[in-house]
Amino acid sequence: MIRLKIDHGKCTGCQECETACSMKHYTNEVNPKKSRIRVFEDEEEQRFFLIIAGPTTTAECTSKFDVVIAGQQYDGCTLCRSSCPARPWFTEPDTGVALKCDFCGDPPDPHCVKVCEKGALSIMEI
Amino acid sequence: MEAWMGKILRVNLSYGDYHIEEIDPDYLRPYLGGRGLGSKILYDEVDPQVDPFSPENKLIFMTGPLTGTGAPCSSRYMVITKSPLSGTIACSNSGGFFGPELKFAGYDGIIFEGVADEPVYLWINDDEVEIRSAAEFWGKTTHETEDFIRAKIENKYLAKEIRVASIGPAGEKLSRIACVINDKNRAAGRSGVGAVMGSKKLKAIAVRGTGKIMLPDKEAFHKAVLHARDVIRAGPVTGEALPAYGTAVLVNIINEAKILPTNNWQVTYFETANKIAGETIAETILKRPKGCFACPIACGRLTEISDPQNTGMGSPKYFKGEGPEYETVELMGASCGIDNLAAITKANYLCNEMGMDTISAAATVATAMELYEKGYLPEKDLGLKANFGNADALIILTEKMGKREGIGDIMAEGGYRLAEQYGHPELFMGVKKLEAPAYDPRGVQSMGLQYATSNRGACHVRGYAIANEILGVHVKTDPLITEGKAEMVKTFQDITAVIDSSGLCLFVALATNFLYEEIQSLINAASGAGYTVDELVSIGERISNLERLFNLKAGLTKADDTLPKRLLEEPGGPKGDVCRLNEMLPEYYQLRGWDENGVPTTDKLSGLGLQ
């Protein structure tokens, strides 16, 4: 099975993966808000988080609680990577349709991996 | 035409209303977008003689066709207005994520007119545009402002996605060196554009966009993007030096060339420069490089320092932020005789939070230090002993400048007005009242001509001749001779105008052979507009001439195309030379098609369609 491997330490937050993803999945347009991969910045820790609209587990959602990391309170829900009707990440802003990473087809050829200059993204077989 | 959104938001702050205008493609095409389009609008709509702080002056935010497309380094937007610092056309450029977000919201730019009665900020969420009260956070820093606007939004997901451009206390208090800060640490820095924003009582712009930028053919565009990225990766400056060490990689290079302004340009070599160089930053305070939107270079530096003023009593206090960049570290460092990296970084953070241009702020401190050392500026006015090398003085004076307290009140007016107040304007190192960046033209002649003729005053990013003279990016030239420099400066100035108008970052031009052809292929692939290289070349020339016309009508003359006395008369640099401006300036005028007074001829103007 193909998965995307993320090295958060290498990400510089440039969002090129977002533009590449949206360009790949839509006809002649660029729109990061329709990307299946999103970049968020943690200002306190001075690092970037890449989140992919990955596969969900069959288990019930258990992440809707506050997480405390280094004294800072986070909403666990915002960190979840699955498509969810309750949140705008990974749903089309205009239609509400859920977005899901498809590794850019078969054989897998993810555009986000191709454009990541710093090598934060790679494909791996598990 | 794709790539452009085709719409501009016009906001009248006096009446508190707005409307959306379509851009006429025929009006747009000869100016491309960004700097070109913004300057054209300012030129057409604002009397160049206007008082920059009056309601008649306009403040224009403008993106380019490539902004937000995902082309490499396509993050830029411009802020265009009449400068309160220099009286020239002001046009400051910034990266980050604000510009692209504005385009995703559906607008190429925003024009602000009039003056609001009470402090306001502009809220844009796609089609939802609203002028809201900023009374609650007027007086706050740029960082506090951004946090405050986010915190007020009920929908926490939406709050995460907005991008904010704002001014700090410096802009509110009409400091002539105030800048506009977006994404907390990216600055449209020069020419005092933040003060114009403050005069309009406009505290911030918050924008979120969920829309799309159209492309004529995504496969062709993707191909052009990948090629441009290959070119950027292959360049030694853009592919290796900047990603690893940021812009401060220049410190040691410029110091070795003996053109590193030290002690307010009295000397051009700094013994302990390595302590403030990019290599040292990478080893000590750097947490992570940060890229602007779609940037493969990522020259931004996320840094952390412990409090330089904490002498070990109690627990150390830590500060986090972004920077310092080359100009900042050099002018706050060597030019103030300081090699304390933590202190420089702290002063840099302060500038970002207060909303002050780091180049102008640092140069003003350096001017104050020389005035103090020479006995022209008494200690009782300063409130401290401001010797060169005094790191505490740098931090304290920066803070005072931001708040306009004590001596900070006159310093906030910029270096020229400070030096003039104390009777020694010759100690101000700048042109057209804009403080000079950190390359001494006595050792790199072309930069002297560039400082003297740039349309916004002493500026390095209107024609970065250092690329060839020192770095040898496209071709290595001899920086000590004046032959051929007029043409070189003109060429650099014109291509820079095109890059600034396209929405690309100027750093693409630091990649070997990233010239008109590369820019053309990106713009055409994104827009389908079919620009020819000749057309782009003439766009660059047109913008340079248009800005010149604005300045001439504003009352500037040939006499303003000059350099500080120190650079023209006191020998310095690697060979103890002066800047031989008089050898280059007449040739430059001639190449530009201007008469001996630097006024564009009728022929030139009609050739460019400016009549």
C-alpha cells in the first residue's frame, strides 16, 4: 500500500504542495483551499505541520477533546486529517464536497511530492 | 485573460463605502500589474504635489498576474502611494501570504481613498467586504493586531485561514519610516508607506479567499513552473547560498569586497563581521528557514534569542521572531559598530512589532551615533551615551523611535530630518531622504548610480547591480570601473520593474540566466496574454519613466540625483576611491532618452505611449 511520508522538520511552509495538488485535481485552476494537503504554522514552536486528507480509520472519532502540549491548549479536532463534514479542511469551500488524497492516480504519482523543494514529502510502500 | 482576477476593490474611507471595479485589459496590458499598474493608477489619479498625509493621497495595494499562481517565488504584492519620507513615488514590495490570499479572494488590488474618522480595518472574506472599527486594537503592535483580529473571529477554522497586513504604533504616529507588516514579519518596508496607512486611520486589512486563479492550460503552466524551478535550483546563489544562510550570507562577501558600511559609512570594513554573518546566524539563533508562498528558496529565518539585555539575573527571557536579513544585520550591526547578534535580532523584532522599516530605522540610529560622537547631538537630548558599538543604545533608541518618545520623536522622521535638525545633514547617508542600504558605492561604482537615480531614493532593490558586480550571477564585471555601468544600471532597473509588476520576488533574478525569457514564459503560461520579450522590455522602461515623471511633477530635479558628500568626496572602499557619479550620470540620462536635466524627451515619452 502506498502512503505519503512527511518529514515535518524539512517543511518551510511555502504551500507549493497546496497549489500543485489543486492544479492536478481541477481543470486549469489554482486554489489551495481545494487542496488535499494543507500546511499550518505553529508559531510558538516555529515549525510547520503538513496534514494530508488521508484515509480515515473505521473507529469512532475520538479526537474531539482539547490537547495540552507544552502548556498550550490545542483543539484536537483541528489536527485530525480525515475529511469531516464538521470542518472546512478537506471539503470544497463552495460545494462542501469532501476531498481525499488519491496519490494522483494509478500508478501513484503525487504532485505534491514532485514539487516539494525541500524534500519534506516522499512516497513509501507499507 | 487568465491569471489576473480582473477586479479591483476601491475603498473610500471618508465615506466608509467601497465598490468593485473591473480592470480594462487595454489599460492593464502596457503595465502588467503590481508595481506597473499601481504606479499608473497613482499617476492618473493623484496630483504629485499632494501632501502625502492628506485625504487626497491614495494608498494602493496591488498584486501581479503571477502572484498566487504557484510559480516559483510568486508571493509578492506592492504598496504604492506618495512617500511622506522622500516626497517621491513610493512603491514597497512584500512577500509572505497576504498577496496570494487577496487574489484568492478575487481581487488584483485595493485602492484606499480619503481618511477614516475613527480607526478602522478592512475585512475581506471573498465577496464579503466590510469596514470595521479598529478602536479596540489601535495602539497595539502588528503582532498583537493580527492575534486580536483572529481571536475575534468566532469560527476558529476561518480564523486560522485569514492573512493580515497591518501597521504598528509607528505607522499610527505617522513616523516617516513606518512600514506595512503582513503575516507578522514580512514588510513592505521602505518609503514610509505605513505612515500613509496610519494617516488614513487604517489599522489593518484582514483577508481570506477561497476562490481560484484561472490558467489557460495547466499542463503548459506546470511545465513552465518546473523549468523555472530548475533554473533557480541550479543557481549558486538561489540554489545554495540563500537556502542555507539566508540573505545575511552577504555579510562576509560584502565585507571581503571592502564595501561594508561601518560606523555610519566612515569605514568600509568591519573586523568582527563574521559574528553577525549568515553563517553565524545558521549556527546559533536559527530555528528553521521559512519560505514565502510557493518559494523554493526559503531565505526567511525563524529565529530565537535569549534577552540580550538580561545580564543573568533571574531566569533568561526568550524572544522568537523572524530575521534578521542582510540589510538589517548589516545596518544595525556594522553600520552602528555592533557585533552583538542577539541585540541586533531584538531590535529587528522590535521594528517588526512597531511596524518600522529596519533599513531606515538602523540608518537613523547610525546617524544619531555619529552626531553624538562628533558632539553635535548632546547626551541630554539622547538620554544615553550612544557610542558606536553600544548595543543597548540600539535597542533603546529603536524602541523610542517606535513610540516617538524623547529623541525618538525626531528620529521617527528619518535620518535626514534628524541630521538636519542638529545642523549636519551631510552626516545623513541616503538619497532623496531615503536611507541607503548596505553596499558602499565607493567600491562598487554602479550602486552609486543606482542609488542616485532610483525613483524612490537610495535603494538596492530597484536595480541590484551587486548581482553582477560582486556575485557575478549573470556575468562578472569589475565593480571599480565606471565604463558600461550606466547601461547596466538601466537594464537592471527595467527588468526589476517587470519582476515587481509580475508578482515574482526579485530573488528570481539572482538565479543565473533567469532573465526576460524565463519571466515571459511564466507570465504567458499563466495568463495566455502572449507577451513578447520586446513588449516586456518596454514595460520595464515605461514604468521607470512613469515613476520619473511623477517625481518631476512632485518637484524633484536633477539636483536630487546625487549622493551623500561622504561618498563623492571622502575616499573609501577597497582602493580608497570616491564614487565617480559624474562619469556615469550624463551617459545614463542619454541612454534613458532624457535631456541633460534628466527630463524625459517628448520622443521618448511618445515612444513609450506616455504622452
